[in-house]
Amino acid sequence: MLRLPSLLRLLCVCLALTGGVSARAAGAAVVLQVPDALRPLLEKHLDFLDLEPDQRFDANAQVALMRRARKEISEMLATEGYFSPTIERQDLEEGRFAVVVNPGVRTNISSVDLRFTGDLAREDGDRPARLAALRSSWGLRVGQPFRQADWDAAKQRLLDALSTREYAAANIVDSQAVINPETASAELKVEVDSGPVFRFGPLQVSGLSDYEVSLVERYRPPEVGELYSQERLLRFLTALQNTSYFASVVVDIDRSTSTPEAVPVRVTVTEAKPRRIGFGGGISSNTGYRVETSYRDAHFMGRPWTLVSGVRLEQRRQLGYADVFLPPSMSGYLDSAGVLAEHTNISGLQTQRQSIGVVRTIPSGRMENRFALNYQQEILTPEGSVRSSRSALTANWSWTYRAVDDILDPRRGQVFNFQMGGAARALLSDRNFVRLYGRYQHFFPVAERDVVIVRAEGGITVAAARDGVPQDFLFRTGGAQTVRGYAYQSLGVTEGSATVGGRYLAVTSAEYVHWYGGNWGVAAFVDAGNANDERALFKMNLGYGFGPRWRSPAGPIAVDLAYGQSDHRVRLQFAVAIAF
């Protein structure tokens, strides 16, 4: 006689062999017995498993339900490579019954036959090497289990590898998976016709009303004679979509063309409404509450120039601006001109500034060069000190290298920015000076989701004294995204009871961000930095703390509780933590 422990062990063995009965089936009218590996697939698609527990079936209903179960289960198991299953009914107590599934032997791939016709089958140039690469990258190998999803995906990858580069009309002319249930084997055969080589031809633009075709040509379309590439079309499409001129853009070619050696690039656009008024509001731990209004005109003065203007009112800063952006030149340069009037009251220093300038930006992959010429006048009023004014005509250069996996939510990569600018008394300026500045950020992925962020900043203004140098060309620090734990721009040179800019800057930072499942995380950080006018008196101020992170569409929002060790205060500071 078997004892109770022996019965339990026997029951566990039986459940392991059959896959057992899921918690979902407990008390159900129809119970499914199937190996655990296949249970999620069947339970997802068999709706008769969701019948009410107290529902019962007569003999005819059970026969009909089993007929349906055999058909549906066999079809689903075939997608996983099981072509000879047995599906039986087992009666249970109280009118209930079980569907017992034995999937049988899984089918394995016994042979793979890839055939290519068309231009790619020629034996000149790099075609043999490309054919060899296509064969080696084929995802299904002899001896591998056959799955319908894998079979479909492998064919699609093979077709994409051809049709996205040079062979735009490539297609699969024949494909077979010959299944032998007796030997549980699958013979795979695929024949692909590459078609001819495609090269880009002239632009064909439709949908324009306010703008000329030359505007589209400025966004660097594929050159005539260039080999077809889907990635090249997507870059052109993205460049057009990112402008303010068009509400929608479609870029494509005719893959059935009779002239693949010069296939026209068809561009269909819907022009956006050129004029837009916007209103907004917000809050910053640096400059306080904010309201603003903006006006944009993408057809300024009847030309494809974009006017961007606005007024922004913050607690510690108020400004009005107007910038005119020209479309890219044929060389890809981005030119703009603008004016600005600004008033600030930060850390005891009131500043009134007016400026006018021109900028040329030259993007080149991960790098960007920016050249600017700017004239500005400035009036400074430090609390407890003498009011002063200064003016400068400055020439500036900024170089940025950005190599991150995601600009809005980076986890790996680096960003480096270097700036150089200056002015001369001989050219409408109150003092000779040269300003040098550098900023470096590096993102290190840790474990599955976490990231370590290190940052370093440094700057020096070469001048006989800081007097006469505009505040934009001196340094203050402190606040969100600089040295947390200190008030915004409160680290610098003390003049009266105000903090003004100095000629030297140094900042370092290290931060660890741990992301939980979803969009929430938490960070801990240590910052150190200062701005001063005398290197001999330079002393780093330490700040540290922690705070939550939330992944927003604009990038992770950081809310930090930071302690400034030098002034013994805790501050709440927040910012959007992107790779700038």
C-alpha cells in the first residue's frame, strides 16, 4: 500500500510529465493538459478555456468541442514545429473533461536551399561577396527547430537586406517549407530575384504652393546617379519633416519603373500653416515662475525665412527676442540673425543687456561647428556697489561632439563642447579679452538599466581685469545642472552684496541613476565647483544629495534635494537631464 507522501510524489511526477494543470484551470469546465512550454501559446488563443466553471456539456456538445479543439490546437502547434500531435479527451468528475495534448516530436530543419537570380547573380564586382554575406547571415540553420515565425522573419530579413540597398525591386519569387511528419524534418527552399540595380534620378516634387522647389533641394536630396539606399531616403525625409515648412512629407521611388538606372525621387508635401502663435508657462528652480508668448512665421517677408520671436517673463529674468532663420545653403550651412533685449536680477546683480548678432552653424554628423558675430551693450547694477556699463563686438566659435545612444535619455556615450570667443578695444569694445570654455559629459551604462554620469567644466577669460568684460564672457556657477546645493549663479566674485562673474571656472560632478521598472528612477550625486577672479584664492564648493527621476517625452526630469556644504543649506532643485 502506498503511503500519503508516496502518493504526493507520484502525483508530482505525473504533473511534470503532462505539464500539469494551471491555476486558471482549477474548477474550470474544460481543463487543458499540455507541456508547460506550450501552455502560454494555447491558453492565449483557446477561448473555450474561459467558459464558466459551472457550465457542463452533453455528449454531442463534447464531441463538437473536441473537434474544434483538435483543429485549433493542431494549427497552433504546427506554427511551433509540431506536426503530429495527439489530442484526446479525458472525462473528469461532475461532467467536466480535460483536453490532453501530446505534441509529439518537434520538426527540425534538415536542409536549406537559397537561390538568387537577377543582377546579383552576376559574378563580377562585389556581388559574390555580397551573396556570401547573405548566405552566412541566413538565420535558420540545419538542425534548428522549425517555427513558422522564425521562417517568416528569416525571409523578411533576407528580402530587407537586398531591397534596402541597391536592389529596391527585390522580391521572393518562390519559397517552400516541405514538412515530412514521418521523419519530423523540414526542407527549406527560397528563391529571390534581386532585380536590377537602382540609382537615384531627378527630384519630382508635388504639393508646393507658397514655396519653390529650390527649398526642397536645400535639404540635401540624393544626388543623381547615387546608388539607391533606403537609409538615404529616410535621412532626406527626416530633414524635410523637421522643418517648419511642411505639415506632412512623403518621399519614395517607383519600384516598378522602367528606368531603374535613374529612378525619380518623388516628394509629396503638404505645406504647414506658416504663422503660429504660442503661449506657455512653467517654473524653474533657477529663475522661478515663467509665462511666455511666441510668434513664428515660416514665410517671413514672402521668403522661406523663419521668424521666431517672443517675450518671456520670469521672476528673475525677462527678455524679448526675434530671430530669423534661413533655410540651409546648398552646402548644408544654417544661417540666422537675431536681436535680444534682456533684464535679469540674479544673486544681487541686475543686468540690462541688448544685443544683435549673426550665426552660422555647420552640422557634420556627430560634430557641429558654430560661428557667431555679436554686438552687445550691458548695464550692471550690483547691490551695494557701483553701477557700470560695457559694450563689446565679439567673435565666437563653438565646437560640439555628441556621440550618445539617445540624446533625450542617454545611457551610453559622451558629449564634448569647446568654446572660444573674444573682443578687441580697436573694434567697438571696452576691453581686450579672450574667453575659453570646455564641458565634457560621459555616460556609463551599469547593470541592466542604471547609468553613471560624470561631468567636468572649465573656463578662463584672458584679460587684464574683469572690468569692461560682459558677464556672458565671465563665469558664475551654482544651481541645477551645475553645482547643486547652491542658489543659481551664486558662486562667483563678491561685489558689494552681489555675486558677479569671475575669470576662472572649474566644476566636476558624478551621479548614479538607478531606474526601476517603467519610467521612474532615483539618483545620488556629488558636485564640486566654483568661479573666481583669482587663481590663488580658488576653492571648490561641495554639494551632494539625491532625488527622483521621471522619463518624460522631453527627457528625464530630475528633482534633487541637494545640500551645499559651504553655506550649510538644503535646496530643492529640478531640471531636464538631457545630453546638451
